[in-house]
Amino acid sequence: MREYKAFLLLFLFAAASILFFSCSKEDALGLENSPLELQSPYGEWKLRGYGPATTYPEKIFLAAPSSYYLKLNKEGTFTGTSSTNQISGKFTIDASRGVMSFAQADFYSGNKYSETSDGSVYLSRLLKVTNYRVFTDQLHLYYSDKEYMVFAKPVNR
């Protein structure tokens, strides 16, 4: 019986050590202080950068303050801006699995002006979105297993 207790104690110590010292993806990204929200990503967001899923996102410098906004509506529609155009369309979401996709291939609403190279990259990556994660002040839209776009709540619009 004494050997059984020693084995149980050793097993519990090993399990607790594994849980205590394991590093989550959020820890690796420096997001351990940004608690994951339970609600869906509805509302207005501003693009802040792109990045690989293993490091901090690369910052992008936007040409115009009114560019790269995205507003996600609860009825499954979105509006926003690219580098030079107003965009709109539909998206699907499964909040329980963190899955999202943008359904329309043509986002432009109204007149279409020439996109900058950054605007073309933004729109092509938006069309490839498959997953998302919402943190207190950030929305991550994953367009591949290893890359994502970082959006933040806009301060002033």
C-alpha cells in the first residue's frame, strides 16, 4: 500500500509540473496578459499589422488614417475600407470553433479605384481567412496556419 501512495504522489507531482511549465501559443506570442474574450468579434476594427504566428506581428505603416477598417456585423455582413476603396460583403462565422470566412470574391461597394500594393495584399489575405481569435484589445484573422492579420479597436475614427 505504501508503494501505491508513493507512485500516486510521484504521478501527481509530474502532472502538476507539466501543467505549470508548459508554454501556450499566447505565451510564446507575448499575449499572456491579454485574456481571451468569450464573445464573437463583432464591431469595428483597424488593421495594425501582419505576422507569423510564432512572433510579434510586423507593423505596417498606413498611407491614410481612414484606410484598413473592418466592421463585422452580427447579421453576417461586413463593411470597411481598403487602401483606396470602400468594401462590403458577407462572412460566415462559427464562434464555437473560431472559424470564419469571407464569402464574396468582389468586396468593392460603389466606385472601384486602383488599389495600392498594400491594399491588394490586404484584400487577398482577407479572402483567405479561415480562423480567428479575439483578445481583449485585438482580433487575429488567420489566413494560413502560420500567418495572421492583427486588428485593434480604433481609438479615433
